[in-house]
Amino acid sequence: MKLLNGATLRTLQFGSMVLATSALVACGGGTGSGGSPAGTVSGTAAVGVALANASITLTCKNGSGSATANSNGAYSATFAFDGPCAITATGGAVTIHSFAAGAGTYNVTPLTELLLDYLAGQLGTTVSGLLAGITSNPSYQSALSNSTVIANAEAAVVKLIKDTYGITLSSSSFLTVSFTPGTPGADADLDTLLTAGAILSNGQPKASLASAAQAAGAAAPISSGSSGPTGGTGGSGTATR
């Protein structure tokens, strides 16, 4: 039997490696349809009490995912996507919304509803229009992926609550702060807001507060192609959610 020389053997080995790598990519290899990388979005859905066993759906710029929250409202979804993503949590008669800039921790609470009101005002749309446009509107995608825009919007919501109800939230990073229902901090903030009437039993912000958030956002618009607010004269805050 004729033995293969070293050069021929190395060539065959390299060819086998190429075939194995090609097979891995064809079977997924850590990416999803369209080449989107796999990532995990997790957080807590709560409205003053945990949104236990809530259905969580995520609709992203590219890709979509789903999860079921546990008894503490905690959820985690790992799937192939490109952010940002709209997040909807539904439990019984309660449906509330949020968004994720990318992989990481993103809560779904009445405060994230208010955050969306403010951002919708900045972008000259409604909450429903903003959420629907995540998959196709470049301006919405840019704003909801911009950490500075998000942080400024959170700070504006915190200020609005302080000015309106005299309540100082425990964290201005309520979109991404980790918390467990029934403990001090972010969950206690929701309890306080519920007691004050700022949020309702269905998880929605009080209508007048939602309108005020949208009006405040309209007063600090994000211009097309801009990474942050441009100022402005504001609006009526009467747009529908």
C-alpha cells in the first residue's frame, strides 16, 4: 500500500476542516436567519406586583423572540436578532410595553410605558407608531439604540414624576435596573406610584401623566439623523398612545 507523504496528508486535513466549518455554518453556527447573532434579552415585568407567568413577545429590527415570565415576573429570551426590539408583556387583563436596545436587561413596567410616551413625543409619533416602526423606521431604530438618548429620556421621566407627584425614584435607570418584586428599590417605586395614582391597576400610567410625558418629549425633539434632542417649542401632548 502506497503511503501518503506529509504534504498530501496536510492538504487532506485542511480540506476536511473546511468541509466541517461549512457544515457548521449551514446548521446555524451561532447565527440566525439573515446572519443575526444570537443574544439574550431578560428583565422583570411588574406593575406594582409581579406580572406572573406573563407572555413576553419581542419584535426586533431583525428577528423576533418570546418567553414566559416566572412567578416573580422575570423573563429571559435567547434568540437571533438585531436590536432595537419592541417588548410586550401580557398577563391577564394587563398589557404593557417596553423596548430593548440590544442584548441585556430590559424591564417592562408602567415606567417604561412613560419612557415610550416621552420618546414618542421626541420623535413626533405615538407609542403604537413608535413600537410598530421599530422594524422599519431608521430614525426610531437610531433613537432606541442610542444610550445617550435613552438616558436623557429616563432622566426626563424621573423629573416629570418628581415635579408632578413629589416622588423621587430610587433609580433613574429604571429601564435596565435589576430588581425583584416585593423588595425595596425599583419595585417599591412602583408601589409608591400606584398608591399616588400615577399608575393604574391595569399597569398603564394615568392618562394625564402619559400626555405630559409626550408633551415633554415633543418639547425636546430628536431631529432626523440626530443622536440627541435639538430643543424645540414642544407640543400639545394630546397624541394617542
